[in-house]
Amino acid sequence: MSAEFANRMDRVRAERLRPMTVAALDGVVELERLVYPFPWSRANFVDSLAAGYTSWTLDGPGDELIGYCIAMRGVDEMHLLNITIAPPARRRGHARRMLGELVLLCRSEGARRLWLEVRESNADARATYVRLGFEHVGIRKGYYPAPEGRREDAVVMSLVLDDRDESDALD
Ligand SMILES: CC(C)(COP(=O)(O)OP(=O)(O)OC[C@H]1O[C@@H](n2cnc3c(N)ncnc32)[C@H](O)[C@@H]1OP(=O)(O)O)[C@@H](O)C(=O)NCCC(=O)NCCS
């Protein structure tokens, strides 16, 4: 095993995905405000926890917040509402890992599709989702607020979870 690979494996093991708690919300809200021009409010996160949505934080070895995600269960589907990775921690597979865990959860609960909306201008997130196997399904006109009172379209994307076994999650 190369030293580089061993280091990476140590880092991966040291990162922990856990249920989001109220105690984590200060850090979550801080990161949310740093990343988005129109961030979720603290109340949005509190409501998500109270509603029992699937809500996870990913913490680093020193307990620093790397990212979080929130997803809402439907009858036979899951809707990803928020996924955020701290800027310095991007492009290291954290979103892939969180979404991989979400896919496993969907499959274990019989959800057949994972849905999401993403701003049309959000090229990084759209590229990530395409890379992870999501397909463009449609557009929601004027779905998001935008600067100066304007609105921005959402691209609706989905990942079909049928007919795949757990070993190929997000391959
Ligand atoms: C979108 C976001 C969550 C991706 O998180 P990440 O941890 O950097 O993503 P990963 O490292 O797990 O990348 C997953 C795959 O997407 C690819 N990818 C990630 N960012 C990409 C980019 N900017 N351009 C092209 N491909 C990208 C990676 O190469 C990787 O593919 P690979 O494993 O085959 O190499 C992160 O950029 C983010 O938090 N953005 C700001 C918040 C946001 O826009 N959230 C989504 C709102 S809908």
C-alpha cells in the first residue's frame, strides 16, 4: 500500500457521518450562510429536524464540520433538499460518499428514485450530479429567488434506483 493511499484511508476513516443534531446547527447555519446567497434559515433546519427528514452532518477528524445533507422521504421516492460541502473540502469525494449512503438508505426503504432541484447557474453542482448518474428531467421556471428581486429556474434531476444492486451505488 502506498503512503499516499494509506493516508487517504486514515482520513476517510476519521470522517464521521452522523445524524444532524440541534447542537450542530450553529456550524451548519454558519456554513450555509457562507456558501449560498439565499441560505436556508436556522428555522428551516430546525423544521427539517422536527419533521424527521433524513439529516446528516459529516465531521472531520478534529470534529470540524465538512458538510451536511437533508432529504425528505416520499411514498416511494426520496427528495434531496440540501447538500453542502465546505469550500476547502470539495473535490475529495465527500458528496459522493453522502449521496452513496443516501442511495443505500433509499434502496433499503424501497425508494425508487432520488429527486433534486438545482439552480440552472450552479454549474459545479450540476456537473457533480451528472457525474453521479443523475439525469436532467425538467425545468421549474422561476423556482429560486435571485438578486434584485429576480427569479432563477431550477433544473430538476433524478437518479433511478431500480434494478441495481448495492455494489454499484453511484458508480
Ligand atoms: C456540489 C457539491 C456538494 C459537490 O461536493 P464535493 O464533495 O466537492 O463532490 P465530490 O468530491 O464528492 O465529487 C463527486 C463527483 O463529482 C465530480 N465533481 C465535483 N465537483 C465538480 C465540478 N465542480 N465540476 C465537475 N465535476 C465535479 C467529482 O469529480 C466526482 O466525480 P469522481 O468521483 O468520478 O471524480 C459542492 O461543490 C458544494 O457544496 N457546492 C456548493 C453547495 C451546492 O451548490 N450544493 C448543491 C445545491 S443543489
